[in-house]
Amino acid sequence: MEILNAAEILAALGHESRLAIFRLLVQAGPDGINASAIGEQLGIPNATLSFHLSHLSRVGLIKGERESRFIHYSAAYETMDELIAFLAHNCCQGKACLPKTSACDNVAKRRNKKTEPQE
């Protein structure tokens, strides 16, 4: 990830509503949630919600998939992963200094899970 990309993504997340939308979609998992449910859960009017969803989509943080009349949104986990890796790259000269981040699955663990055979 380049610094300009990271800056655009962080700027998008710098707005309270967009951050709330992104966090809701991360919590919803890969299946995501439709736009009307996002608006209802967060109390965001449709026109405003549409603007924020468009912005998050433009910077690559979320994906929208049309299902008949509705658009189903989900977090772009690969973009989130790249951003976290960019921010923590060579942190503390490679020493484990981020206990909250270390408690989460890291990139290497996720990549190893994808290549390990399923039981």
C-alpha cells in the first residue's frame, strides 16, 4: 500500500458516520448487510447514507453487490488488512509491542489458514 492510498482510506474513516458504517460491516462478516438495514441500525437518512457508502466504496473499504432491488454491502477485509499491515510495518523494529493487535489474527496466521487443509 502506498502512503497516498493509506491517507485516503484514513481520511474516509475520519468521519464519524463512515467509521460507524465500516465497523458495522466488519462486525456483520463477509455476508454483509443491505443498505436499508445499515441506515436503520445507525439512524442515518438514506441520502446521507448513500453519500457515505459511495465514499467508502470509492476508497476500497467496502464492496456493494446488487441483489434485485437492494445493494448488499460488505467490508473489504483485504483493504483493511493491507492498511493495518501498512500502519504496523516494522513497528518497534519488529518487536511485539502491540498487545491488542497481537491478540487478533495477524496476516501470516490468516494466510497460513488459507493454505492449510480443511478437516
